Amino acid sequence: MNSVPARPRILLFQCLLFGSGFSALVYQAIWVKQLSLVVGVDVYAISTGVSAFFAGLALGGAIFGRLADSLRNPLRLYAVLEFLIAVIGIGATLALAKAPAIFVALQSQVGVLAWLLPFLLVMFPAILMGGTLPPLISSVRPGNSQIGRTAGQLYTANTAGAIIGVLLTALALVPLFGVKGAAFFAGALNVLLGIWAFVLSRTKPQIRTSEAPRERLKFFALSSKARLALVLYALAGGVALGYEVLWTQIIVQFLSTRAVAFSVVLAVYLSGLVIGSFLYSRFADRVRARWTTFGLLVLGAGFVAMATFSLLGPWLLQAQEVTGLWVFDVTGNRMAQMLSRFIVAAGVIIFPSTLLLGAAFPAAARLVVDEAKPGQDIGLMLALNTACGIVGTLGTGFILVPWLGLSGSLAVLAVLAGLVGAVALYQDRQRFTPAPAFGLLAVVVALAVWLPRDLLTRLLTDSRGGEVVFYEEAPGGTVAVLEQDSKQGSFRRLYIQGVSNTGDAMPSLRYMRLQALLPLLVHPGEPKSALVIGLGTGITAGATLVYPELDRRLCIELMKPVADAVTLFKGNLGAGKDPRLDIQVGDGRHELMRSKELFDLITLEPPPPAAAGVVNLYSSDFYELAKARLSEGGILAQWLPIATQTEADTRSLIRSMLDVFPHVSLWTTEANEMMLLGSEKPLALDIGQIEQRMQRGDVASTLQEVGIGSVTDLLATYITDRTGLESYVKNAQPVTDNRPLIEYGRWTHAEQITYTLPSLLELREKPQFQGNDVQMSEVEASYLRLVKFYQIYLYATMGDTSSWKESVRRFVRGDNPNAYYDWFLPPAS
């Protein structure tokens, strides 16, 4: 005779699974972060890592689900799994930290087989994680009238823990403890869960609500209807994970490229699953039309995904703005303001569909699970659902998006969801006429055909302004080039994932040309080779073309569409077409690990360091790697934006380079940008030598176009050396691979430049160069003009446009012609 499971014990099991979900997502978040260091920040590499995690979950659910139903006390299996997760999870984290060099060595020896190393390091502990849910369901052993409710409750608790885990990893654990510390935190929680489960297993072995025999059952001992439901739910898993890939790219132009933004997206995705599962599980066992309900949930998810996408517009940006301002007024916290904006966007785009997909789990469980073997059936459900999820992730990212774009891919997934739903609805044909099933499917297909394919480009131009001249949706993200107007004329700007990265207006042209030419001109030797990491608009890489003594020019760019668009930008001196510049698509850091080639100059022009994954190019570990690839006397030139992070983060970025290079100097290349030069030897600040180098090829004219008309103008950009930088950074913690502080740093405000720029300029010392007194006075005069212009520029930053216009007019009239200063001159009214 069946009885209702004891509620207090169910609550205890929910707490256990909450903890399991929490620790699993902590591990996943930090492993994906570590994998970017092992195999490179490449979409195929990260997808492989995520697939390994899901593959482990699928195998674990299948293996331990079957085992759980054969045990008298499956709760002890759960306890053992948690103990093993702690040991192997921490071990995998420590191994991944050491894996980059091993992976590179293996790759040179065995090629693609080297990928087994990171794949297995992630998959093995994930197998154990995938086995935690079935033993608890088997311990409860719900009767036939409680299967949907119990499965939904435990699944809800597990996923709720995952939500908290993914948020706390980005907001607290990694910022406070670092990557390894976060793993030890998760491992400690696994041990506590194991102890708790072991204690519970000794008090009462299990709740017997079914007197069904416990003989070992065949793995596929399911009815034909249950097998069909299993297949349909697995396909729904592929659709759900495919949606996640698309939503991550669609939503990013309403968010930011910071790691915490993507954590919020994943948290909202999981929240929809949790709430949907929780709500439906409360009455899942009382529903009579189970096939109809399951079919409507899946079909509805596809319809809602398309409907919400088609309704996107400027109204969402306005809703984000209003919500963010309200939250800031209430809390006074800028991080809370930004998080609220992210939640609004994710709540509109992602939440409605995932709510329905979450409800599909208990609905499917009611069609599949046999009360005699709940652990095995739930394990099989999750295994196949996750396996199809892997196919959905890879197929959507690498096949659908390149072929059909984001809108077309969304339409295909919606139609697939409609087919799954229609097949399910057809199973209730004896209860209901099948006509509505096919009618609903026809509606979904019609909406998929109608879905606007240019919606995202229109949203981009509506929110950013300008005209699209290049747009490509690739597995690694969306790349667009917009032609925009300013008071100084039209210019083009590069957008990656909807976020502005750089452009070809005068400010960008100036700092990017200096990013290449300044270190070449002050090099202590005679530079013959240069590596540029990050192509962007091609201006930095193109500037190397005018330095005739270079025999080798290599540029590494992460995204192929960026390389395809480089010819659209002015001022890059033909970087996209000149055969002297070798442009390769790949991860810059990984290239340094792979190749033993040495360079006289390594210069970086990546996205801002706060963007997800970019911190890998700003850590002291990276600088150690880059230093090993510098030839004797070589220079590392690092772009240092000063308006995109807090001053505390700027200090940490500088500290990282000071910890590696004995000689570090700071140069101002534009009002918002500076440059760090690191080397083993002192720089060659010999005016005669620099002047002689400037006369080579087109170096002088190239610099004059951005306001550097002489060697004294060039040396006027010098700020300070190591001594001054040490006094500035004080006791700041360096950015390291284990402590990627800036990726999880506080949000900046629009006036950040008004604090950071004056602080750095206060460090200024007269450059120690070989030259006469007249030249020294000319350098100082040029520097004072530059600083005066920066002070005027801050008026505009603070919103005082009238003072800015009047001051810049007076400044330009009283100065010799200078392309940089003249560009800012407001047009006559």
C-alpha cells in the first residue's frame, strides 16, 4: 500500500540537493575560466569544456540512477559521491591550473588527442555530480501518486542551489578567495553534505512508499509510451540548451561583456527552470491529460521564445534605464543598479520560455518514471536530456548560427519545439481531437517564417546610432561595424557582442598608432620583429608597416569576423591587405604558449580588461609568459585604459607588470588611454637616435597625422618610471590567473576619468634622456600643452559643455597646428 512521503525528510533531501547544485555550478564556473587558460579563449575550446561537463552529468545520471535502485540504502551512495566530488573536484581544479604547459606539449606530440586532457579533467568529477539526484529520489521511493511532485521538488532544490552557486561565484567567491579558493570552498561544502547524508542514512534507511519488488531491472525496461516521452523530453533538452546559446548572444547588447553579466543570464535561465518545475510539480500528479500538458509546455516554450524576440525594441532599453535609476536611488550601489538592468533584460528575453521548459520536467517525469525504479528512470531522463543538450549546444553554435544567423536559428529551434509538442499532443488523440495540435504547430511555423531576420541589426542602430556597414553572427559572437556621425565628421566603430570596442576616430587613431610606434622608437636595440595581440580596427598592427626595419610582423586576432572587417577602417595603412603583415586567427596567449618564436616587441590592443576573459592578457602570469617570448632587450607594450575600471583596479593592473619586469614606465597616449612599457633593460631615451628612427620610411608623417610632430612631442607623453609607479600602486594586489580581480571588480561611473587621470598625471617626472637643455625645455613645453588640453577635456567629461567649447577654441587658436588638438575644435555655430 502506498503512503505519502514524510515531508520533513523530503525537506532534508531538498537541502542536500540544494548544496549539491550550489557546489556543482561553482566548479563549472571556475573550470570554464581555467579552460580558457589551458586551450585558449576560443569558442570551440569553451564549448568543448562545457560539453565535457554535461557529458559527465549525463553519464553520472545513467550509471548511478541504475545503481541507486539496487541498493538498500541509496542515501549512503549519495554521501560517498559527495566525498568523492570534494576530492576529485579540488584535484581537477589544481590539475587544470598546471595543465596549460602540459596541454601545449601534448598538442605538439599527439595533435587533437591532447584535448582529452582537459576533457577528462572536467568530465570525471562531473560524472559524480550527475549521480547525486537519483540516489535521493530512490531513497524517497515515491508512490505512483507522488512521482511528479517529488521529482519536481528535488529537481527544483538542486537547480535553486545552482542559481545561488553561479551568482556567488562571480560576486563573492572568486573575488574573495580566488579560483583555487572557490574550489576549496565548494569542496568543504561537499564534505559537509556527505557527512550530513551519512548521518541521515543511519537514522532511517529510506522511506518506503511503495512495496514494489527491488529486483535489478533492465536499463530500458520501459513501456513504448514511456520511451516516447523519454525521447521527446531529450529533444526538449536539446532545444533548451540551443536557446541558451542564442539568448547569450541576443541579450548581450542589452547587458555588458563582464563576467557577472553572463552569470546573471545563467541565473535567470536556471530560475525559470526552477520556478516552472516547482509550480507544476504541486499538481503534476493530479493532471489527467498528461500528454497534452507536456506537449503544450514544450510547444509553448518555442512560441514564447519567438514572440518575445520579435517584440524586442528600444522600449526594453528604456525599461532597463528606469529600473536601474530606481534601484540606484534606493540602494546607492552602482553594482546593484547594473544587476537590476541585467535582470530586466534577461527576465523579458529568457525567463518566459524557461518557465515552461522547467515545468516540462515534472510533466515528463509523470510520463516516464516507474514507482518501482524511480532513481533509474530519473537518471535516464536526465542523462538523455543532457546528452541532447550537448548536441543542441554544439549544433546551434557551430552549425545553425553560421548558416542561418541568430533569428533563423531561433526559428528552427522553435519549430523543433513545436514538432515535439505536436507529437506529444497527438498521443492524447483519444481524449482530444488532434486537429488543435497541428493547428498550433502551423502557428509556430508561420511565426518562424515571419520572424524578422534583421531585428538585431535594427536594434543595434536604434540604440547606438549610425548605419551598419558590416554585420556577421559567428559562433564566437556578433561583430558589427557602424558608421556614425560626430561634430568632427563621420567615423566607424567596431562592436563585438553589441558592445563598442574601438573605432577609427582621431582619439583611437592616436593612441593605437603610438601603441606600436612609441616602443619601436625607444627600443634599446634595433627591433626586427613585432607581435601584435588583438587586431581590432587594424590601426596598431598597421602602424608597424611604416617602420621599415621590421622583418617580421605577426598579428593574432581571436575572432575571424574582426579580421574580415579590418579593411573597412581608415587609418590602418592597409593592414588587411598588406602581405608584410601576417594576420592569424587564434588566442594570443595560447600562441605564446605554443610557439617558441621570440619578438623584439610584443604590443597588446585587446578589449577593456574588465570584459570577460580579457583579464588573461593582463595578469602577472601572462607577463611571465610574454617575457619568455621577448628577445634580448625586447619590450612589452600594454594598453592601459583608465576610464573603464576603478582606480583600485588600475593600481592592480600596474602592480601585475611591476611584479614581472624590472623596468616599467608609464606613457600617456590619449586622454582616456595610457601605455605601460615593460622590459629587462632600460629604454633608449636618446633624442638623436629617436629622431633618426622617426625619419625612416613614413614614421614621421604617420605620427604627425595624430599630433606627434616631433621627437619632443613624443617624449612629452612620458609620465614616470618604476619608482613613481611603485608609489602609486602601494600595497595593491596584482591581477593573477588565480585572482583575476578586475574581471569581478566594482562598476565604474562616467566620471571615473576625472579621478584616475589627475592621479596618474601627478606622478609625472621629467624623462631622463640624452639631449641638450633646449630640447629638454621643448619637451616640457609640449607636455604642459598636453596637460592643459587634458584639463579642458575633463570639462566635457563632467558635462560642462559650454566651458569645454570655449576653452578648446582658445586653446587651439593659441597653439601651432596640431592634428590631434584641432580635431576637437567645435564647428562654428
